[in-house]
Amino acid sequence: MEITNNLKHAKDILKLFIYRFLCIYILFFIIFNISIYFPLQFFIKYYFQIPLSKILPFEFIGLYFLNTKVEIDLINNGSGDTTFHYAQLITFTILSIILAIIWCILNQNKSQSNSLYYLLTTLSRYFLAFQLFDYGVAKIFNLQFSPFDLVKITKTFGESSPMGLAWAFFGYSKWYKIFIGVLEISSILLLFRKTITIGAIISFIITLQIMAINYFYDIPLKILSTTLFLLSLSLLSNNLNSIFRFLIYKKNQSLKIISYVTYENKFLNKFKSILKFLIISYTMTNSVLSQWKIKNSIDNLQYNHPLYGVYTVTRYITGLDTILDNNYKVLKWNQVIFDNNEIATIKFNNDSIAKYYTKIDTINNSIELYQEPEKMEYFFNYNIIESDSLYFNGTIKVLFVKNKISNELMSRGFHWINEYPYNK
């Protein structure tokens, strides 16, 4: 009997430790990965994220476990799998274990398990729902997986990275993006206790697909996508057995609903409900309005460019009438692509590519190219010769011929009937 009680006590302590470890770890992870549309995001960043970055031993962890120097950089460059992120992952895990052990030594109150489980599921649900909601809105507004532009159209498969290939695949179809976006937005079902299970099932399927794509196409968001997948799986864990028995054995099952934490004070219960409503409505409204604003600013760049097109260099002159036709020892332009009113893409004879910000004056027929703000590298007066030639006269002199672009991929359209597969 005593052995049974000891085993039960050990099991309860282990359960308490796991809940506390997960709560601490998820809190760390949320602080460093919180949505920019979440209320108090700036407060959390400046009063928690930045101070913790100075205190936590990311550099030591990087040197000891990863054998490399870690550059602490809180600026998002699009990659979530930098050395810094892996140093964070290891640091959060170690600190969460240590703090959970200390917590269990100081306080072994087993009655906290239910409250901790509620806190754990609440953190998981809100973080997962808001992350997927942001991704869904981005897809619907065409901000993620951007549609084909002239640079993509003129690039070969062999010139693409695995990530670029995946982005091109998803970017091809507007309606496929909207379909995925709607599924991701439906993750808001996680925010309501009665719909948590269906929300978790949808989120599980979505995050599994996202994680697989990130792994198999080498997209640098493996840490975040894996975390989102594990969170959705953990939210299903209480009902996995019931779901399995229902689907496989066709037996009637009842789903477990997470117990709701209530207070004796009615005012506190009302305040909690109001606070929940404000957090959800503010975060989602802010996400939609902010991304709508970004969409409009991008759309404004897409109006017809006066030089829109792909141009191949036929003559390149630099210095004092020095004509460099086939001298590949000198870095010269091979092709220029004007796709929108902000960016020009230049391809050089060594196959390198550079993007330049542009300022175009259509009245004086002049164009300025910048690789850095306020640091002009090229100035030209341009002259359109008939409809298929362009001449730049300035820092260097360049004569172009305009390419005819065949865009069969985007013009194919949808067909109900196909007598033969149109595969080329």
C-alpha cells in the first residue's frame, strides 16, 4: 500500500513538473515570437524580450552547444532558424527545466495541476490561433506567396532555390492561397472551449502540412512550424483516445472539455470575459487592418511602369567610348527587369543579380538607381527608341532591346475538360 502511495505521489509530482516546465517554456517562446498585432506587443518587446536577450546566456549556449558565436539580433530578416534561434531553443529548454525543478522543490501543491493545465492550454490556444490567423490573412491579401512577377517568369527551375520553388507553386494560384488562408483563419475556433477540439483538428492538419513543407523545401521556419504542430497536437491529446475509438471502432464517444476557471467574485468573472473579448477583437482587427494597409501600399507600386519589361543589353559603353561587348573580365550588365515602380533588377555577366530602388522622372525622362537609401549609384537620361529599344545615357551608356515575354504558365487558366494532360 505504501509503495502504491509513493508511486502515486511520484506520478503526481512528475505531472506537476511537466506542466510547470511546459508553462515556463511556452512563456519564453511566446515572449520571443509574439505576433506584432497582439496588444501590448511593444510593451512585451521592450520590457521583456530585449532585457531577457541581454540577461539570458545565448552567446555561452551557442559556443558550448553549437560551437559557434551567436549574433544576438532581434530584427526579423525572414529566417526563424538562425543560430540565435537554436541557441534560444536550447536556453529556453535548460532554464525551463531548472526553474520547474526549483518550483517543485519550493511548492509541491498538487492541486495546482488543474490551474496549470488550464493556463498551459490557454497560452497554447491563443498563441496558435493568432499565429495561424495572421498567416491566413496574409494569404487572403496576397502578401504571402506573392504572384508571379517578371523576375520569376524569366527565371529557370535550375536557378530557383527549393524555397523559391515552393513559393512559386503556392503563388501561382490566387484561389488556392485563399483556400489555405480560410482554413488557417478557422483556427479561431481554438479560442472557444466548446470548439477547441475541432479547432485543434483543423490546426493539426494545417500545421502538419506547414511543418512538412518547411522541412522538405528547406524553408527557414522549422522551429516555429514544429512548435505550432506540437501545440496543436497537445491540445488534441486529451481527446485522442476518444477520436481514435470513434473513427476506428465507430463507438459513441464524448469529448472532454477543458474545465473553466471561475472566481467567486462575479466582477472578476465579467472582467475576464470582457478582457478576452478585447484581446481577441483587437488582435484580429489589428492584423486585418495592418495587413490591408500593407496590401494597398504594394498595390500602389504595381501600376503600369513607364519602362515595364525585360531588357537585354546589346551595347555597353563605359569610360571614354570604351565598348565592352564580350569582355567578361569586366562586370557589366546583361539584362535589366523593370517590374514595379520601386525596384529594378539587374543581371550581370557573371550571373549575379542585384536589386536597385528606383526614382523615375517621366517628365524629364530620367531615372536614378539606389542600392542603399540616399546613396545613388547610377543616374541616367533614358530614351525609348520605337517600341522595342531603350537607351540609357549617364554614368554609363547602355543600349537595350526589349524581350518578348511568353507567359503561358499564367495564361493557361482553368479547364473542366482536358482530352490529354497539358503537361510541359
